[in-house]
Amino acid sequence: MAVAKVGEIAVGYELHGPLGGEPVLLLGGTSMPREVWAMMQLPALVEAGYRVAVVDPRGTGESAAPSGPYSIAGLAEDTAGLLEHLGWSNVRVMGLSQGGFVVELLAVTRPELVRAAVLLGCAGATTAYQRAWFSAMRALFAAGPVPQEFFVAENLMNALPVYVLRDDDAQVQGWAELIGAKPWDTVGDRGQYLACIEWLLEVDHAERWPQIAQPVLVLALEHDLMFPPRAGRVAATAMPNALFTEITGHAHGGAIEAGDQITPVVLDFFAGC
């Protein structure tokens, strides 16, 4: 693990793979530590010969967690600063959930840094469900401390398909224990969540999509309540050079579980860029 000083922020990251490999940057979701990528696409990308950076965004893991507010624009500036620190440009980038918001913004504001982008579980206009849910979350955060139990329930609801939540108590309990092992509502968590909420409730996403000229792979998960396939298809259609793929049988947490579907598609896409 290394730490880069980016402006006033210390950004934690790790590099994997051969020194001469073409660079790939992986950006995770809200409050997601970089280690999770080891259960996802990191091993396959390293095996394919890429030099891969996995990052702890501001407020997460080994990165600094200053008091808020955080914003997606600020997280994008942190990411651009890290790439400059590494001496990287024209990079293949993959973003999951909130990490995909950062990738979208970087592709427009710093196009020289982004060679190609994978947007996993993140693309699309804000849905009516998202507006209701994230408006409630914003009100909850404004009211004071948020209990640990809320974060466990919130992550469960969005991570797993409804049929698993309803019928598979063992799987739900396993996820609940995993989620609950992390302390929530830290300064960093709050900053991360509020950045996500602002992006989803205050930003017009559609006006940005036609400006993303790089090759883009939009991946949507069949049962994702937050970022449904219908929204991802619309976003991909509006981008000049985008492909769309639906990952079947999974909700938002399938980004971790569905490697057998996701990883080959990502490797093929990056190989062609």
C-alpha cells in the first residue's frame, strides 16, 4: 500500500501487476475499501498483464477522511491528482456504483486521462425510486447520527435480489454479518454518502452522456433497484461510442458475486480499446 499527497488529501492506493503493463484504474462504490477488488476483477486483470491501481477514495480505508462536504467533483479531482502522481494518462478505468460517477465526470472533464471506461452498476438517469430513497437518506443524515443497523439494512436491500431477501435467510444473514463488521457513520462514510446523494438528486446526468467520446462499456445488473438496466440502456444509447450488457440474475451486490459474467466481458472490452 502507498499514499499519494493530492492537494491537501492523502490518497491510499495499491499497484498490482507487471511494471510494463498498460495501466488500469479501479474505483469502487460508496465507502468501499480497495481490498474488495481482490474478490472482483483485479486478479484477472493482473493475469492479463495490466498494471492495476486500486484506490481508497477520500473518506475510505487508508485515505484521509476530512470533514465534509464531499462531492463527486472533488473525488474526481482526487482521482486525477493520483493519476498525475503515478504519471499515468490515457488509462483504462472501471468504476463501480459511485466510482462510476467519478469515471463519467473524468471522461468529460479530463478526457486525456481516460482511454476507455467500464461503468458497472451506475449509469442512468435518477429513477423515481432513487429520488424517494435518497431524499429520505438525506433527511436522515440531517437529523443526526445514523445507527449501524440502518446501514446494514440499507446495504442488504440494495445488494440482494428481492427473492433472496425473501427466501434465503442463510445468505441474507451472511451478508448482514459481513456488512455489520464495518463501523458505519464515520466522518468519511457520511461524506461519501452525501456526495452520492447530491449527485443523484442534484445533477442532470443526461446532458453529459453525449460528451463522453471514449469507448464505454455500460454494465447493468438485472435486479438492481438503484441502477436498473432500463436506465443503463438509455445512458449507453446517448453516448457516442458505448456498448451495453445486462448481467442476469443479480442485484447491486452482484457486482461482487457475478464475476463469471462480468470479468470476461471487461477483459474483452479492454483488449479491444
